[in-house]
Amino acid sequence: MLTNNNSNKMFFLFILFFSTLISISSNSWFGCWIGLEINLLSFIPLISNSKNLLSVETSLKYFLTQSLASINFLFMILIKFSLLKNFNMNNIISIMMNSSLLMKMGSAPFHFWFPNIVEGLSWMNNFMLMTWQKISPMILLSYYFNKNFLIFMIIMNLIIGSLGGLNQTSLRKLLAFSSINNLGWMIFSIMISENLWLFYFLIYSMMIFMMISLFFLMNMYFMNQLFINNMNFFIKLNLLINFLSLGGLPPFMGFMPKWIIINFLLINKFYFLTFIFMMTSLIIIYYYIRIIYSSFMFNYFKMKWVNLLMKNNMSLINLSSFISISSMILSTFIFM
Amino acid sequence: MLIYDIRFLFIYMFFVGNLIFVSKNKHLLVVLLSLEFIVLSIFFFFLVLLMFIDYDMYMLMVFLVFSVCEGSLGLSILVSMIRSHGNDYFQSFSML
């Protein structure tokens, strides 16, 4: 089992990608449920391939929550089928269906499994969990949602995502709460238009990819490891840029999708919701800046016994810095 | 108490299955059993619904295949847990 690790992973990864496509492009709700089931069936072997206690517990918790959510989803599909309520969107059955899809995604108030599981996975599995696993529940959410319920869930997502990350020292849990916060933005963008959601999702997954690849290359899982490294100045700068971009600060790439959403909010007079979006973004930027400020100013140690040779991978880091800094400005040149 | 509609039975079964799933149990196997109980209630519901569409039971078979796959995945995770922890008690979760 140790030798053909990569071919196992490729097989299950292929089925994972295919399951999302099945779920999105199906004609009926049963096809959607089948896609979600295949998603669960193919993700569990990806995350439970080592024999230590942590990965067993992680895969167990993931299995329990996801299987409960998809079984509840199927039951609500059957209730909808039997009551023949196919066209009216803002009713109680849509609340139940949306609840089970929100539990699949890890959105508040069903988010309690998410930081636990993110803490137990490696960085690449985390990347899969935070980006690809959100596609299929979100698109299914866009097919049949209850507007008032979802706006309430969005507010809870934003608040829990921002306040939950304040007391974390593990980088994975920090990114997990940031992911919950960004889920709030993404659910709102799905209610606006699916195109906008795709835009937000692509930019978010690109930002998360840059951060996770940086943490993966340097094998960093906790915040104190950021401070006792022998890091090159440019790597730290890249980290700063990525954190600020993820938080949504203006000259960087992460500001653009949030700008478009805020534009929509203000034009359509959602003033209270705009206030909550703004304030929770502020809290998130606060704890990112807290990390980077400490790393640059107070804890600028370069311990000689930690040797991070990053000479071969500098091109990836330079490219990602370039994309983060300049893509918002360059995009205005394209669309002018 | 007269039940005027068969759907009450399904909702009751589903609700009881969910209740046992979320309750504090000592063993993991009870949770997996409750999952299978919910699957059973959905199977029954599916059967009754599909009877009204001229006995078209093919979707029921597809559902059965997927539920069995999911149940066996749960059991394999149980086996993996017993291999590493030695039992399937919930109290042995202390890492996360």
C-alpha cells in the first residue's frame, strides 16, 4: 500500500472531480444526491491513508457529518417530491434542504466539525476540502434557496468566521475560520448571480492555493513557526501580500470580488448587511496583520539552525506575488 | 391517535433515527446503526412514493446501491478506528 500511493490518490481524485460534475449537471435532485454521495465516497480514501490516530479521527468525523447531511438532503428531496412543491422557492422545505447543504459545506451554524477536521489534515487535503468540496453544495444551493434564511446564515457565517479566528495559534484553524467567513461572502454572491460566484470562487481558490503552497513548502503548521524561521525577506513579503489579499485589502487581488459584492449591496440598499460585511472583514484583517506585524517587526529572528533552502522555488513565489499585487490593476486594462 | 397519512410514519422514523444519531452514545456502532435506520426509513418512503408512479422502482435500486456503499464505508472507518485505538468508544477522541 505504501508503494502505489500516488496511483490510489489519482484514482480517487479523478472520481472526486467527476462527482462534482455529476452533481452540478444532473437533471433531477436525485442525481444531485448521487453526486454528493460519490463525493463522500471518494474523499474519504484521500484523507485516511495513514495509520495514526489523528487521521482516523478526522476521517470519522468527516464521514459522520457528511453522511448525515446527505441523508437528510435526500429525505427533504423526497418530501418535496411527495408534496409536489416544485416551483415556489422561499418556503420551509427549502430551509431544510439548504440546511443540509450548509452542513455539507461547513457553514455556520453547522460549522463545528470544520476547524476540527482542518486541524487533522495535511495541507494539500486541506486545499481540496476548502476549495473543491464547496463547489457542489454551493451550486445546489443556488438551485433552490430561501432568501431570508440564507441572509441570516450569511450573517452568522461572517460573525463566527471573524470572531472564531481571534484565539487561534494553529495556521490550519486560522485558515478554516477565514474559509467560513469567505463562505458568507460566497453564499451572498450566489444569490446575486452564479457568474459572480464563479469569479469570487476562482479568486479565493487562487489565493488559498498560494498561501497553502507556501505553508506546504515550508512545512509550517503553527504560528510560532512563522517567527523562528530563517526565511528570505521575499518569502515573508509574499506571505504578507497573500494574507492581506485574503483579507481583502485594496491594491491586492482579493479586494476585487469583495468590491463587486459591496457595489451590489450598496446599489440595492442593503445597508445593514454592508455594515456587517465591513466590520467582520475588519476583524479578519486585524488578526492577519497581528501575525505579519509580529513576524516583520518584533520577531524578526533568523535562527541559524533552521535551514530553509528556497532557492529552487523562488519563481513560484515571485509569480504569486506578482499576481497578487498587480492583477486587480491589470484587469482594468483588459476590460476598459 | 390515528395516523391519517403514511408520511407521518416516515417523518417519525426519520426523526427518531436522527435523534439516536446525535445522542451521546458509548459506541460508534450505534451511530452507524442509526444511520442505517434512517436509510431504511428513506427506503420505505421511496417505495411508497414510487408506487404512485406506476411501480417504477429503478431509482429505488440505485438508492439502495449507494446507501449500501455508504454503510460499508462507515464500517470500514470503524474497522480503521478499532485498529488504531483498540475500541470504538467515543471517549477515545482526544486529539482534535
